[in-house]
Amino acid sequence: MAVAARMKLPTAIVLGVDTPIGLTVIRELGRRGVPVHGIGRNSDALGRTSRYLSGFSLRPEGPTLAQWLPERIFHTGARALFAIAEDDLVALAALPEEIEGCRILTPRKPQLDLVLDKSRTLALAAGLGIDVPESWQPLAGEDFAQYAETLTYPVVAKWADPPAMARILADNGLALVKAEHAASPHALLKLLERYAALREWPIVQPYCPGFGFAQMLHMAGGKPSLMFQHKRIHEWPAEGGFSTLCESVPLRRHTHQMEHSAALLAAIGWEGPAMVEYRHDPKTGKYWLMEVNGRFWGSLPLALHCGAEFAWELPGARNTAPVHGPLQGEVDPQFQAVTPCRIDVLSLGLLRSAAAPLHLHRRRSQAVLPGSRRDHSPHASAGKAPRRPLVPSEASRSGSDGFRHGIEDTVHELLLLAVEKGMRNVKIFTDHAARRNVGPCQQFI
């Protein structure tokens, strides 16, 4: 911040501030003194309430990105653009690397096409000696029933190129499911039958035991300039899917696999941030490659709070400012400064069913709980807790207890939801100052 305070940095656009991922990019840049203009799909976009946002605008409905983005860049004077959603990355990959003097800090088309095609990614990885699950791509004219009998169950079905299938599925009234599980030949055939009218089917792979494990790298000139990794504690569905609780892992572990991940991204020709996702089985020592996410990932807030700033690592983000990042190699696994950027009723239900405690990490200096001595709201005297939206907002509010920010709102609402759902094991860690004494960094997403 010292360097940023001495010089005016150009504006950056964050396209897609509707999610915790976009909010994290805003925070990374804003804390460095970069003016950020956010673009969202809705007026109540999550990132719009961030104190680090200098401007906000809605994306128009109807026109393509190529039709409206150049004008938005011109009016904001932006010199760097970040994008969050995969469909925006696909659209931007077809545009020039620079528009109206603004660097488009997103993957280029050849590399993006490769990582979006799971079949091509797995084939390349196998050639590099990385373990990949056997895959069956059902094709028209094949005897599905006969082939299904030869497989080992359970199996997982996933689309080879989800962005390409998203619109086709939507046009046919079908939802895009990241991963579907089948426990028997009958269940698999029933799953495949759902897509018969499309003449397109997901690839089928055997279920890989273990837990979700991901390595995140920022590639520059074919080499990693920033690395981070985490393990998934809970997923939905439990057999493997979206992470609902993840934990950072020190870089001194899994070093050999990190070398594999870097080699894979180098072979792809990747530049910028990417997440290489595995299923790791400690019993066998296997790391089964699932996919490469060529975008900012859902657990990006975890990386930020551990000191790994992937958005800021992009060369165009710094705008030639000689600022040194906080992380040069090892991630401190004791950095316990994570806030719940997205916790919904489903997540709470999963936690209860898994009999897992709800960990919410708060800054002690900002913690103001309803009815406490520092809570001077009208609700405190009445003995009632205020009902606040389940949205982490950074919009500052002045009061007798000073500035408070929206994570406090989230804590209040989560406590109410936890009580309503009968959760009995709820823990809130408020000692942010003693972060080195409370264990690995965890985050709900």
C-alpha cells in the first residue's frame, strides 16, 4: 500500500462481481490501491457493496460482450480487465488481448479450449506420467448396455466440455450437472437415457477414492510464480463434487505432485492462474487428475486470506508498480483469517448431517454480537437479535462501536439459521490476533 499511496494506479474492471470470487478479486486489487470498476448482472451483486469498489455498472441484456465492452472500457479508462465466469472467458478469448488500451487478463483461445475439453486434458496429462482415470465416451450406435456391464462401480459421469454443452442442455430443458454418480449398470443406463434425444452423452469414469485435493498455480513464462494448495474437508455430494469446506496445505507437502501440475500447465502453454484438481488417496498415494480449471476458482477467498494473491500476481494488475507481494513461496498454514463468503442453508444442513462444527473466523476488534455490551442497537435493549441478510457486505456503517462490516451480518444470520436448524455444535473463533495458535486455515464456500 505504501507504493500505491505514492502513485495513482489506473482503473481495473472486474467482470462478474456477483459471486464471492469476484468480491475476492475486488479486495485483492482494492487493498493495493487499484481503483476497481465492477460489472454485475444484478443491481444487488455481492461485490457492489465492497468498500474497495470505485464504480459499478450493470451488464446489458441482449448484446454480446464484444458489442458493449469496448464502450465500457473507454468510459471507465480501465487499463486491465479481469473476468470470473467461464462463459465470459470463452467470449473474451475470441477478442483481442488489448481493447481501448486495456489489457484483457484472461486466457487465450487455444489454451482455454484445451482445458475446457476434459478428454484432451486427460490425454495430455497421461502422456506426462500423471495418473488419470479410465474414461468412456459413449457414442451413438454403441451398445451401452453391454459396455455398462464391463465397468467397475460406482462410476461418475461428467461432460467433457461443460461450457459447450450448457446452452444445448438449456435449450432442451435440461440442467448442467457437474458430476453424476451411478452405483450400478441399471442406474448408469437410466442416466444416459436422459440425454438420448441430444445424441450427446457425458464421459463416464470409475469413482476415485480419497478426497478432493487441488493445486493452484500462477504461470508466467512457462514456470509457476505463485503456488498454493488445499484439501477438501467436505464436499457436496459427499462422493465428490463442490467443496463446502476446504483447508490450506503447506507447500512443503505434495511437492512431487506440484511439479507434475506445473509441467502440465507448461505443456498446455498456460499463462496466469489455474487450478489443477485431483482426487488424492492417501492409502495408495495416488493423485487422480480430475480437471484443470482455467479460471479463478470458488475457494479463491481461502488463498487470499492465506496470503496468496492470484489476481494481483497477474502482470497487468500491477501496472508496472514495483510492489512486492506478501507471499514468496511457502503458504503459512496457520493463517486463520478466513471469513465465510458463501454459506447457505444447504451448507448448514450438510454440516449438521456430517456432525461437523461450524467454524466462523472473525476479527476480534470488529466482533459485535447482539445483546453484548458493545451492541448499542435498539434490538439489544429489547433482547432481540436483528434479522440481517445472508450477504457479506463491506458497506461501512458508523455507530457507537465504530465501523462494522458485513461479515458481522453473516455471523448474526448464520447463528439464527443454526438455531432454527437445531445445530448444537456451533463455534465462532473471534481471536484473530492469535491466528497462529488456532490451526490450519479453513473456509466454507
